[in-house]
Amino acid sequence: ASLLLDDERIAFAPLGLSVVIVGMGPFGRELLLELARRRREVGATSRMQVTLIDKNASGVLRLLQTRYGLVEAMVDTICQDTGSDEVDLNGLLDGYAPEGAMQLVFICYEDEELALRKALAVSRLPGHRKVIVRVDRMTPFGQAFGSGDGARPLDILYRGLTVFPLLDRVCDPDQLQDPQVEQLAKGIHRDYCRRRMEAGERPEENRALVAWENLSEDFRNANYEQARDIRRKLDMIGCGIVAGAVRDDPFSFSVTDAQHNEVEILAKREHERWMVERQANGWRYGPHRDNDRKTHPMLVPWDDLDAPSREKDHETIRLIPMILAEAGFHIVRRRS
């Protein structure tokens, strides 16, 4: 979904653009989440208008709003609970297109034959409509569309149609490239600010409690390193990261007993990583946090931490699935 929106150069829907997602399977859900995330990133103050067309559009929306607060905060949705074979999609899209507005339609049915058939049906008529259809792999048929300059064979008939080959475009999903590290680091910082301010801390006493754009380089680098270490942590418990955030079966860490508590294992790892990073930047133990003198009361071995301090690391680990989801990834367990 992120790659698709990069292609379309969409950060958020400007005035005069109507966005429609047809088919709310895994990719449609991921697309809606990515639209909401990008709108939040640009600091939008109003919600983006998006129409969802699917037999269970309302149910899918409720699931996403419950699981991801940014969907409700950033997107104003209209749901059309209609199955793929029950609707004149052209007529339906016309009804959701404000007069004179550009309409951006994402066809996301998992059935590729159905998706292409619907895409062809709604993109041939002239007008202010661009149609993007998701398929797994690019075929010679798909290559006949969407050059953008009218040079491909079917551009004259279907000049508003683009075929997006998902699997051809996705790189190794376990490799978090720089843009993803950036998103994860921002998510880590945003969550840190929320938790510390809920605990009563204020920017006057903790200079890390500022917007990302105002964060000092040393704190930014600390967030980058924490983001990069997520994959290494998950390797420890036999898990990996793959593209796509929306899952019907959300990941949970295994806590069977005191001897096998993945949250505890990874929290200890996170504390050790944090200590190394802080000490490398000149910090040392002190009974009180002092940003000027670089002292911190948590710079002690894990076994010497009190329960509230350990819980900070526990909470950091428990929030990893949510942070990954908002950056467009989810966790899977590798088969033994």
C-alpha cells in the first residue's frame, strides 16, 4: 500500500479529490490504514473523505477503527455494503463523485479476474476518474495500460487505468529500508511522548517531549537505533517482519510461564540495548535524571531495576506490534 501511494504521490486527499476503495480484503484494509497514517504525518486538521465498497464494508471499518485509532481520527468514511456481483459499479461511483471532482478509485478485490473486469468497466468512460487495480504479478496484458504518456497500446481506450503489480514491487519485507526505519522511529517517539505525558512529565523537565521536527539529533538517533533493533529482537523469539499491517489474527507475544515470557525476554534485551546506547553518548548512573549532566536512575543492570522501571520496558515491547502496524508491517512466527 505504501508503494502504491508513493506512485500516486498521495500524502492526503486535497480538495476536489474523491477517494474510493473497492474491495476491503487484506490489501484494501492496508490501503485505508496507510491513507490514514499519511494524513496524520502531514499534520492534517480535518478528516479525509473515503468511500468503501464491499459486502462487509461496515464491519471491516468497525474492526479497523477499534484496532487503529488513527483510522477514525483521520478518515471520514462512507460505507456501501454491496457485493461485487450485486452492483453496477459505474453507477455507484458516479453517485459518490462530487460534480467536477477528480475521482481516484482503487480496485482491491483478491480475485484478479474480477478486479480487472471491474477496472475495465469503470475506466473506459471519459471523465475525471483514475482507476488503479491491484494484481499480484504484471502480465503482458497489464503492461498494455497506464504509461501516463499515452504510449501504451490500450491507453487511448483506457487512459485512466493503471495496473499495480504488488508482488513485483515489494522488496524483501524483512529488510527495513530507510523510509521504514524513519516511520518506525517517529512512531516510537510519538508513543514515548504519549506515555511520559500521561505519567505527568512535561517538556520543561524532559527535553525529549517535543515534536519530531524539534527533536535533537541525539534523541533522533536513539529512536533510529531502537527502530533498527526491533528486527533483531524478534529474531530472538523466532519471529520476523513482513509487509502489511491489517490482520484478522493480530500477533501476541507468548507468555506461558515465568520461564517462557517473551515480553520479559525482549524487555531485558531492550534495557541492555538502551544502556549501551546511553553510555556510548556519555550518560551515567545518577539518582535523578539530569539531561544537562547526563545522569539517569535507570542506568543499572536489569536485575537491579525496580518494578516500575521494568514495566516501562515491558510496555515498550508490548507496543511493538502496534508501532509496526502503523508503519505498514506485521509480525509472523517462523515455522520450526
